[in-house]
Amino acid sequence: MNWQEIIGIVAGCCTTIAFLPQVIKTWKSKSAKDLSLSMFLIFFTGVLLWLTYGILISDIPVILANGATLVLSGILLFFKIRFK
Amino acid sequence: MNWQEIIGIVAGCCTTIAFLPQVIKTWKSKSAKDLSLSMFLIFFTGVLLWLTYGILISDIPVILANGATLVLSGILLFFKIRFK
């Protein structure tokens, strides 16, 4: 693994882990009033396309980061619909 | 531009545009109570690293998407600190 890939992996960890506090916060408060549904719908689609792009260009950091972010943003999307 | 790059650009547009409704919603409501500060701090750092990674691997979709997302997530971070 070269240093470019390391930066990519760290970047992926940050943008993935970033969703964890939001998932925990929303789960605890059972409130998603201030979260934008349009945001999460468009974001979820974008992450799905990034995953596709990562697979097409065979870029490991892009694949790993977007695979994980897809799961977490999917959970937030579910909370937003569930809790209103 | 090949079709891989087109998917990358569309993916980048989605994950960038996704922040616009949240920026508008937070600006209108002047409320960011349900937004997680830790989320936006870690996310902002991650996007900065993705931009660095994009420059290192000379990947246009990664550079464009993360450059734009850096600006929008920076605005949200400012709102979160400003509005509480």
C-alpha cells in the first residue's frame, strides 16, 4: 500500500465514521426533524454511484469508503422516514 | 470524457447537491439542534483528505466533487457553531 492509498483510506474512514455520531444522535433523540429528507435521498443515490465508479476504476479506497457509507446513510434514511 | 468519468461526475453532483437542501433548511429554520457537530467536523476533515487524494491520483470527478462539498459542508459547520 502506497501513501496515496493511505490518504484515501484515512479520508474514507473520516467520511464514513462521520455518519456514526449522527446515527447515534438520531437513534437516542428519536428526532430527525432538522434532518433534510431530500439531502439523504440524493446523498444515498450519490454514494451508490460512487461505489459503482470505484468498482469501474478499481479504486480500493473509493470502494471501501462508499460501501460503508452506503450502509450508514441507509440507516439515517430509514430513521428520517421512521421518526419524521 | 468516457462513461466511467460520467458516472463519477454524476455521483459527485449527487453527493455535493445533497448538502444544498440541508444548507437551505438550516438557514431558514435557524436551528441545527438535531445536527451532530462531531459529524460535521469529522466529515469536513474527510472531504479535505479526499480532495488531497483526488489531486494525488489526478482524478477529476474526485477533485471536483470534494472541492464543492468542502465549501458546502464548511457552511453547515459554520451554521452549527453559529445557531447551536
